[in-house]
Amino acid sequence: MEKKNFTVSVYTENNIGLLSRIAAIFLKRHINIESITASKSEVNGVMRFIIVVNVTEEKVIKIVGQIEKQIEVIKAFYHTDEELIYQETALYKIRSADFVEDLNIQDFIKETNARIVTVTPKFFVIEKTGKRQETENLYEKLKPYGLMQFVRSGTIAVSKNEMQISEILEKFNTNTVS
Amino acid sequence: MEVKTANFEKKTIHSTTTVSGAEAVIKCLLEEGIDTIYGYPGGAIMPVYDELYKYQDKLHHVLTRHEQGATHAAQGYARVTGKVGVAIATSGPGATNLITGIADAQIDSTPLICITGQVGSHLLGSDAFQEIDIVGISTPITKWNYQITKASEIPEVFAKAFYIARSGRPGPVLIDITKDAQFASMDFSYKKCSGIRSYTPFPEVNLLAVQRAAEAMNQAKKPLIVFGQGVILGEAEALFKQVVEKSGIPAAWTILGLSALETKHPLNVGMVGMHGNYGPNMLTNECDVLIAIGMRFDDRVTGNLEQYAKQATVIHFEIDPAEINKNVKADIPVLGNVKETLQLLLEFLKPNEHTAWHQEFKDYYAKEYDKVIKHELNASEGELKMAEVIDEINTCFKGDAIIVSDVGQHQMVACRYAKFNSSRSNVTSGGLGTMGFALPAALGAKMGCPDREVVAIIGDGGYQMTIQELGTIFQTKSAVKIVLLNNGFLGMVRQWQQMFFERRYASTELVNPDFITIAKGYHIKTNQVTERSQLKDAVRDMFEANEPYFLEVKVEKEENVFPMIPTGAAVSEIRLE
Ligand SMILES: Cc1ncc(C[n+]2csc(CCOP(=O)(O)OP(=O)(O)O)c2C)c(N)n1
């Protein structure tokens, strides 16, 4: 089976130890995490982790099984890129002198729909949100001008299909309230 | 952070009393029906020990001689009773000494609660004296763990911990409690946990899957059942037996499934795996339908996965969804508690006898008997064989004893030859293979089942890993029967060195102490067998004793355990010599 990018979404109770529990599952199987983010989700009090890995589908199924087994994990899913709307955000810090003197840079920014976030006499901060390839392209273009700093967020994604977390929680409540 | 349980809001209806966190810990244990705990005191857990002093007539604390012993004793207790075992230790080294037992309980699905003291919460993260991040360390080897820093959390967390440890696929839970939380006072009320919204102990049963399984079983010409501890953990032994008897399907066991079906049952065809029986291993690769029940296709069972039961339709009855397709692809996965799924299955099964197919197992057994078993049981000269000792134990104890084995050659021989009449009678460290397990586990087993005979079968290597628990056995006067099969070697490793490392016996020959003197030092009754002629009387004498008993048997130094599937080989490449 060929390796490809899978995005694992994990809905969890908000719990301190859970990140290390989840990370340990990848560590034990020598799987490199390409990116990871954690944030609140659409459900009150429920966290959502989004983890991108490059593995075979067989492997990602097993990982999701192990993740779901953790007590505080409500549900875990995996998706391929086609099943998701996903984005990353990158920040590029460049010297103001370069920016002002080189019209190319200004063109790049316009062409790529990047946004200037901050302007100071010393530096500019540019933000670009999009697919990996897009943030990467801008990186390549700006690099020759001496990027002062570069940082890229983990992937955040929503699925095209419904996740049904509220239903799962609802079902639990009806099953246990006697 | 708060702990969420289903009944979080409904708790207030219970009456409360004001107690210290430490006393609350004891009260939680009593609420959960615990009467015995195993442990070792130290600074960070002293408030709880102080309460134990007050509650000593209600809660029996057994002082083991090492925290590892406490975990194994709690495991032994849990394995024979089906109840949750409890171990308690102080912070730092006390906590880290629990790790081996916790890992063992995790991989063998044993319900265990481990309580550790922790430095005061104001000291957390400061590398204080005996501060260890035990929650971090134990994360990959616990079903759940939690650090309590406020006394008020105690009842909720304990209720949740017990629920998690014993429900679904059982496992170990660790609760770390800071010292200030033990001292602080709180309003105590207790409500057992009945559900956690993010945790499904039993996956939903799919009737269609059960029907498909039954169909495949009914149509099979050469079906083989392989059962594991799931049958025992699901308390489904009686049902399982009905399934076997109605379907007429030969049933083989994994090391942890042993004793779920009595040894002498005509459909019990022996052990699968590395040192299992010839027939079930060979025929795994000939059966047309392989029915796995409550087992997880460990590599010691399957050998080379690429050549494991490839011809068979695989049916997998399993409680843990993560086990489905983990190692062996299941054509028909049947999720759920086997107690439920086997009940449903039974209805759909057609009676059958599979006489010709059974004959194949018998033929293989005859070959194994001829090449291996006969020589191990009936030797009349030369050094004593381990199997002879087990056989003599069978004769005396008649299959009614709980057999607790350690890890190594003697373990394989014990499991191969010991006879069992009832479930929960085989206690051994399967998944982790923890040397040193047996002596403390036997103590726990005896305390869990005081009316049953408990025989520990231990090698001279593993014995010395937890030998100090003789002190606990002596102090508690637990009538454990300890059989030391002394071959002067780390036998199992020596066997591998002989077979795969051209007899380079690196560090496997043991220079042993006088074991009899050591046991005598603990005022334990002793006996030693050096000649075949002494064996019968010695085992009889041990059987009749109503006190702890230590029997050392000098066995053949360089005996090898066969049959054997060499690592990496297929189950059908099992060797008889
Ligand atoms: C804690 C631990 N350390 C090492 C091993 C590796 N090991 C497996 S069997 C064995 C030899 C056991 O020797 P002994 O207890 O004398 O039993 P025998 O095999 O001779 O019956 C060893 C060292 C282990 N299983 N557990």
C-alpha cells in the first residue's frame, strides 16, 4: 500500500495528559507527525486535535483504533485530502528596506493574495493562508531576499462530511440517564 | 480540570461527612468492596498509611518487600477473583518500582488500581525530593491515569478509576495523589461510576456479524477455535463450552486462555504458539475456518504472520475494536463482549461432530507423544525432567489447584502439562513475560482464594528476582506451595543460545545460593528433591501441608522445551526436536 497524507481528527475531553497519550501512540510506531494542532471544537468543552501523518491507509486505521481506545477520546476519524477543506497559515518576516526597494516582493504578495499584517520601520510581516504548496511557493520566492523569520502553522481542516460528535454525546446521555 | 462522568450532577443527593483526603482514599476503596491491598509506605503516602492504621480491621494492608511484589500480588489476586487488585506506594522510587507490574497488567488486561503518593502540589515541577512524573512515565502502560491535587477530587476520580479498570477490556489505572491533597479536608460522599461519555466499554453487537460467523462455522469442514483470556474476562466459560460442544469444533488455547475450558475436555486440543502442541499449530495452517475468541494474535501465537492461516476464513470475536485486523485480517469480525456474542452465536450453530477432523488432531498428538511427551513423563533414569514434577502435582492436586508460573522453560512446561478443572486457575505473565512474577502473584492468588491450593512453579532465575517476597508469605502465613525447578541455568535463554547461538552460554549459568537455607531463614517449611525416587513423597508432603511450603527440585540442567516454533518461522514449521 502506498503512503499518503492522512488527516486524523480527534475529538476529546479537555484533559491535560491526553496530548502525551496520543503522541505516545505515534512514537511507539515510529510515525512522524507532519503537523499537529489542538483547539476547541464546535461542541462545548470538547477539544479537537488535527494531526497530519504520511502513512499507508492500513497504518492510519490502526492508529485511529489505538487513539479511540484512550478513555478521554470521544471519537477519532481519518480523512484523505479530497475529503477535507484544509488550510495552513504561514508568517514571513522581511526587512522593510528589502520590501520597499524591491518591487518584485510587492508583486509576489499581490499575486499570491498574501496579506501584510504588520509594518514597522525595520520589518514587515506577511501572512499567507492556503495549501502547503501555496505557502511553500511564497517561501521560495521570498527566500532570496533574506527572510528574517518564517513560521508555518499545522494544518487545520474541516471535513466535507458530518462528524456527528454531538450525536455521539447525545446518545451517551440518553443511554445512561435512567 | 474536572473529571467528567455521566452522573456528575446527580451526586449531591448523597449524604456527606467531612474527612481528610487520606481517609477519603480508604473510604473509596471500601465503597468499591476492596478488603485487601498490597503496598509499601514512604513519605509522600504517609497520610494514607496513617488512616490505614485506623481502618486496619476493615482494610487489610499487606506489606510486600518490594513495590513490584505489591503489583504482582494485586495481579494474582485479580486474576483468580476477577476483582480489581489494588497496590499502593510512595512517590519517586516507590512509584517507579510499580512500573513492571503495571506494564504486565496492561498487556495481560488485568484490572488493577495503583495508588501513588506525590510531593505537595506547591513542589510539583521543582525536582523535589522523591518527585517523579509518574503520570508521564505510566501513560503508555495504563488504561487511564490521573494526578489528584485537590482532596475534593478523590471520590470522583476513584469511582471513575474503578469503573475503567474493571469494565470492558480491563486494565491498570494509576492514581497519583499529592501529599497536600491527602492532608486537606473534604466533604465525602461516594457514588459509583456507571459511565463515561468518551468511553465505550463494550462495542455494540452486530447481529448480522454473529449470523455470518455462525454460517461460516456451520459450513466449515475443518474449523478450529483458538480461545484466549477474553473468555475468562468476559465470564463466558460456560457459554463457551456450550459453543464448543454444540459445534463439535476442536478448541485450542493461548497461554492466557488456559483453564477457561477444562484440560480433560475431549474437544480441548491443547496450546497454540511457540511451545504449544503439535496438532493445533500444524492444523492452524490447514483449517478452513479459524475462530478466534477473546485472543489477540500475539506474535508468540502466530509465528510468521505472512504464513499464518492464510488458507482460512478468519472469524474474530473481540471486545477491543483496535485488535481487529491489528495482526491478522479478520474476514468476519464480531465485536462485543463474548458473553453476549457467544450467547447469540449459540442459537445459530448447528450441531456437528467433525470426527475425521478430530482424528487429525489425535494423530498429531500421537506423534508429539512419541517424540516429546513420552520421554518427558516416563524417564526412568537420568536427571529429573520438569514435566515429571508437573505430572506429579497433577496426580496429587488432581487439577484443582491454582497454578502460578513464572517465566521461562518451567512456565512452558507448566502450561503444557498442568491439568485444570476450573477457570481462573492458571496465573502467568503472558504478554510481558515478567520474570519474578510468580512468587508475589501466588501470594495474591492465595489471598484471593484462601480455600484453594495455590502452587507456584518457578525457575531458579526468576525466583531470585522477587525472592524477598518469602518475607511477605511468611508474615501473612499464606499457605502458598512454592516449587522451585532448579536447573542451574537461565534455562530458556540457554536453550536459545544452544539452538541459535552455537552454545555460547553467555551469562546464563547461575551460581546459586542454598535455597533451602534461605527459605528456612523465613521459617518456611522446606524439602528438597535430588532423586527421582524422592519426588512422589515430596509432592505428597507438600500437598498435605497447611502452611507455606518450599520444595526445591533439582532438574536436568540442559533440558530443552519442545515442540518449538523458531522465531520468524511459520506455525506449521514447528519442530519436535
Ligand atoms: C525481567 C526479565 N528479565 C529477563 C527476561 C528474559 N528471560 C526469559 S526466560 C529467562 C530465563 C529464565 O530462567 P529461570 O527463571 O531459571 O527459568 P528456566 O527457563 O530455567 O525454567 C530470561 C532471562 C525476562 N523474561 N524477564
